[in-house]
Amino acid sequence: MSKIVITDYFSAPGSPETRILGNLVGVEATEETEVLIVWHDIIDEDYIKDMPHLKGVQRYGVGFDNLDIDYLKSRGIVCCNNPDYGVDEVSDTALSMILNFTRGTTSYNERAKCLYNTWQENVIPTVRRHSEMTLGIIGAGRIGGSLIQKAKALKFNIVFYDKYQPSGIEKLHGVQRMESLEDLLSASDIVSVHIPSNDETRGMINKEFIECMKDDSILVNTARGDLIESLDVLYDGLKSKKISKIALDVLPEEPPITSPLINDWRSSLGWIRDRLIINPHTAYYSVEAIEEMRVKAATNALRILKGRTPLNIV
């Protein structure tokens, strides 16, 4: 009977887990289980009621909405997440979405398919130089900070808002810190969101948020889907042309439910075709990131099992 159990997603312990944990790891939870490694399963009182020796729960990913933190803490069970894998993957995805819009790469590809008698002169008249555009980053933690450094190399004018980062972090990054979210939104040609989901931020991207944005600006969200109050808010922002373009890696509900925005996007209607990009929550992924995620989760699970202070306690 395994002391450490993988609850879901990985159907059997793979090479990273078995390499680190050997016969300590399995996929069948019993009353002898001491540590769980979790993907999306809901870990609550009902799930662990027959695990009297459980010491800890380790998330494979960053978020921990699927863990009943209050109940687990009441049982003295430590909960940990995995916040520092895939940082480059997510920031690279955000940057690639930004560049696709600012340079018109896929838009030009679609236009070129219909060109026979003219060619080079078929430019998108709204394309601008990056040094003349302001990129506003909401959240300057691991991923937001990574995006700051990458976007600086492309000469964007960068501002950020993050009331939880310590004073002086703006000097480390060499960019301007905004004193309020409203100031950032009104100043930015592009807004990229990199904050966690919690009671304070959930539903933050709402009608008021969009009304504060600069006209014809771009919105990118690779953070959490429930930061968006509703897809109708985004639909209205695009339809009114308050927002020029939107790129999303995350949605309030996944897979997306039927809505005007999703219906028009799936149908590739002309008004939305070049203005909305949706990825299926894959910004975190690369072969290397998944290996890193599994190694770090297994290593931290072993720390919990051995009674050593684990990393990234939530």
C-alpha cells in the first residue's frame, strides 16, 4: 500500500514520480495514505474521510481552488501548490498573443490567401511600433515579472500595477509602477493580466474594468478564467469596439458554454475573426514544464512524508 498517492490525471505513476519516490507512490488511496498529489480532484472531508494518517496534499499545479483548505487545516493537514513551474511558458504565451495582434501575423496570413493581383501594399493600417505602445501588466509576480523582462527587450513602454509587490520592485524591473488599476487601464494600449483568483479578484474584468480601458486597446488574460465576470462583458466590449482585440488562455467555464461570444468565435464570423484568440488553457504546457511540474510535486510530497518543512505551503 502506497504512502503517497496520485489522485487523478496521470493514470499511473510515470517516470518522474517513480524515479523520485520508488515504491512509495501509487494511484490507489487507502487508510495508510499519508500524502496526496492532486491534479483536479476535489479534496474535501468526504474525499479523505477514510485516510486517518493523511499528512499533506500537494497540488501538481498553481491553483488550489479544488482543495478545501479550511477543513484540511482543521485536520492539521498541510497543503502545498506548485507555483514556479511553467513561468516561461505562460509569459511566452502572453507575449506571443500580444505580438500576434501588434504585428498582425495571422491576420496577414488570412488576407494573403485572397490576394492575386496585389501583394506588398496590403498592409494593416493600425499596426504601430512597439516603442510607441504602452503595455500595462496587472500583477508583477513570477509570470508578470517574466513578461516585463521579455517585453522590455522589444522596447514596449511598460507599466504595471500590483499592490502586493514590495516598494522598489519597479526599480528592479526598471519600469513604471501605477498607483491604481484605473490609472493602468486608462494609460495602456495593451493590458495583460497575471494575478491569482481569490475573493478580491474574482470577476474583476467586468463592465467597469472595460470602461476604464483605453479606447481600441487589447486585453490578454492567461491567468485565471474566473477573473472574467462573464463572457457577455467581453462580447459587449468587442462589439462596441471599446476593445480592439482580446486573447484568452482561460475562460470562466471550460470547455466554454454557449454564448454570443463563443458562438461567433466558433463560427469565425467576419467581425470577430481577427479580434479574438482563445486557447484551451494550454499556456502552462511544454514537455519540459510538465517534467518540471511532476518532479517538483513528487519532491515536495517526499518532504511532507519525511516530516521536513515543505515548500509553497498555501
